[in-house]
Amino acid sequence: MVNAPDQLWWQRAVIYQVYPRSFQDTNHDGIGDLEGVLRRLDYLSETLGVDAVWLSPFYPSPDADFGYDITDFKAVDPRLGTLETFDRLLREIHARHMRLIIDLVVTYTSDQHPWFIESRRSRQSAKRDWFMWADAKPDGSPPNNWLSAFGGSGWEWDAQTEQYYYHSFTKHQPDLNWRNPEVREAMLDVARFWLERGVDGFRVDAAHWILKDPELRDNPPNTAPRPLVARSLGEYDSQLHLYDKGHPDCHEVFRAYRRLIDSYSTPEQPRFAIGEIHVFDWQEWAKYYGVQLDELHMPFNFALVGAPWQPEVVRSVVEGMEGALPHGAWGNYVLGNHDEARLASRIGEAQARVATLLLLTLRGTPTMYYGDELGMVNGVLTPEQIRDPWGKNDPALGRDPARTPMQWDASPNAGFCAEHVTPWLPVNPDYPMRNVATQLAEPRSMLNFVRHLLRLRQNSRALQQGTYRTLESAPQGCYAYYRSTESERLVVALNFTDQEVSLHLPSSGRVLISTHMDRNERFERELVLRADEGCLVALG
């Protein structure tokens, strides 16, 4: 494996997101658990070959938003394990030379959290100012027009104390008041707790929602066209969200988190934070690195998730991020997660391979979503099977289809849980043919393509730290780029069409991998790409 001495682990890593509820059930309740992640670590480290695991929430939760509505930030949900299980998982991850990133949920709590229970007892409660309470307007309506991202007003009336509280998401997730110094210290202490246990970093959930306009001004109506790379969010898109998130004061909070994280970093274990920042203006997005690169190590770059799958659009995303990166900053890409439709369902199974080649060869840190290495597609649920609160409000926006259980083998329930157990979401019916065991036995499978590509990346300095440059001569329907160091020059060529295209290159070369997994020949300057094919080639 190539290790670039001037790169930190998170700059050369491939991150793999595990949604614990859907990964592996071991206690026969139909819900994935930490012991299940432990049992599958060899798959992640040896079979697949990723470098870091991002673990979605495993904290105690009433499941109004399936783990993101938290009642205790310093504990493990008993259904998923114990702190001892977590510590063992972390040790085993480190023993395999991988890193662990956990979700740090900072914007809200569960309405069953002791802090909020105390806060809503009375207006005189010592915890009252820990949350966003406000009086009704004279006519009894909410304090302003702010919406919940999941639909409807963001304000919920509390009859006992006769005030509204604000929730950016479900009414069961009241937003914390980050303008209260006690809240800031309590939430910094949450991060401190997990850093003391040895985690390598955080994915900061809903990061730019933490601070809002202190005057609670109304959001103006949205009359602008939706950014090309942003998917529709239904009613939420009816407003310009100027005042209910992204207040400039949040940057000071990120600087405080960065100081804390840096204080725990050592040369052997540099700590890391990546933030969930849904901002599609590149200059605004780049601000979350900090003027002195003293805020988030990276804000998540979601532009490829919602981008129309067209070569000119994808190229504009890559060049947009490259152009916006502050000096010394490191970029990143993602094509799927627990909030988005499955990659193969969005762009088709053939192009999912092309997209994966793109993800794992661009300059920056890639994050993969569990199951995408198999080409998993959206599950199909009946109305009675919908669990996601967003999906219950608007089925078109539901996230359950992308959260169905991991497909390990062709046994009942895909090896996710025992045959006699009902999984929390139905297993996709295609699991007998689309699963880890079946694909490992098929040399040209999606899984074996990803495994081969990951090993090429691990042994290529050009892919880990080389420069990026667009290949301007790519034909219509194709996007191609160079990844280069002084001693290694690679070209990635991606055919977005169902027609053959020819690419003229400056020198001869050799195909290192094709998305079709059936060629490694040399060529003389002209590279022919078949329909829906991508190739990584070495020049010279």
C-alpha cells in the first residue's frame, strides 16, 4: 500500500458508511446492532478494503427519527449494544488499521431527553433556555414562518407552558439553543466524551442548522430556480432559508469544536471532523473550512448526489469544487447515504459502475454507502411498512427505500437476521441474486469491480494525492481527466452514453481496470469506450 507521508489518514482514506440498524442483526430483534458490525469487520477491512468506518447513530432513541432523536448522547441504545460493545468495536477497528468516525448530533435532542423534559416543565425551568422557546403572535399563530425540513411548520405549541418550541425536523426533535453558553459547553462535552474513548473523528449532523437568526425574522419566499444539483425537498423549497439556519455565528462554534478536536490529536492519531452542510453555492460552502482552515476539516460535498447524470454537469461539479477549495484545503465526494435514493436506482445499474469509478478516482476523500458496492437498489415498501417520518408526510421524499437491510447471502432475510425474525424494514426481494456471497463468486461482479478498484487506489500515489486536470478533448457524452504525479500519469475516461465513443490520448497506455471487468490491454493513443463503460488507464 502507498502511504503519502505528507497526507493525513482522512485525506487518503476511503470512508464507508454503516447504517447500524440495517447492517447485521445478532440479538434476533430484526434491528442491526454493534455486535453485528463487529462480526462484519473482516468484510470491511479484508474483503472490501476500506480505510475508515462512519457509524450512523447508535445512541438511545425513541426512534421518532430512527436514532437521530437522542435521549442520551453518552450512551449506546440497549437494542444495539453497550458502551463495552462500542469500546470493543473501536479496538477491533483499530486492530485492523482502520479508523472510526461517529455521528455527532448537535442541533437537537429527542423530546424525551431529560434536558427537554425539564425545559418544558415551566417557563421558570433551569433548562428552559436550553431550547428555542418563543411566544405566539397575538393571533395565536407561530412566532414566524419557519418550516420543518420534513414538512409543515417548524413550531410546535406546548399547551402546558403556552409557548411554541422550534424543531428543524420532526416535532419530536426540539432544537437546542446554541446561544446559551451552557448548551455549548454541554455539547462540547459530548464530543469530549467520545474523543476520550478514542474515536478518530465525527460526522457532524445537520451542522449548519445549529444557529439561527436571533431576531426570528421570517424567511422570504423562494422565487429562484432550484440549484441544478439540489434535489426537491417539497414544501421546504417554498422559502429562501436565510434565517432558520446557516447564521454566521455558527462559524465560531465550529472553531470551538476544531480547537477541542485538535487538542486530542496526536501524530499517531490525528482526529477529524466532516460536517453535513447542504450548501450548493461553492463560495458559501467553502467558508465552512474556516478562513484559517480552523473550522471543519471538510464540509460534505453533496453536489454529485443531486446532479443530473450528464458529463457536462458532473464536470462542472468537479471543477466547481476544485476552484472553490481554499489554499491547503482537501475536498471530498459522496454519491449516496441514508438520506438519498440508492445510486443504482437514481442513474441505473450500468452507470452506477461508471459513477463508482468516478467517486474512487477523483482528487479528494470519497465516502461510500453500505450496499452500493453491490449495486443495491431502492427497496419497495407498502404504505404499512413505511417507518421514516419524512416518508409518512410525503412518500416521494421517504428514505426507507435506501435503508433496507444489507444483503449478505441468499439465505432467508439475506443473512441480515435469522429466518424466524422479521427485519425492521423488508429485505429487498432481489437479494437471492444480489448479495455479497454471490458476487464474490462472480469475477466480473460489481463487488469484485469495487474491490479491484480500491486496491488500485491504495497502491497509487496519483489517485491518493496526485493533481487533477480535465481532459479537454473528450468527445461528447464522455468525461475524462488526468490524475498525475511526477512519476505516474493516469487517465480516467467515463462514457455516460449507450453508444461506443473513442478518446484520443497524448500517448499510448494500458487499461488498468474497466467497469466491464474484462480488459487490461495496451492501446496506441486511441482508447475505445463501449456503451456505459469507464476505464482507468496508465499512460506511457
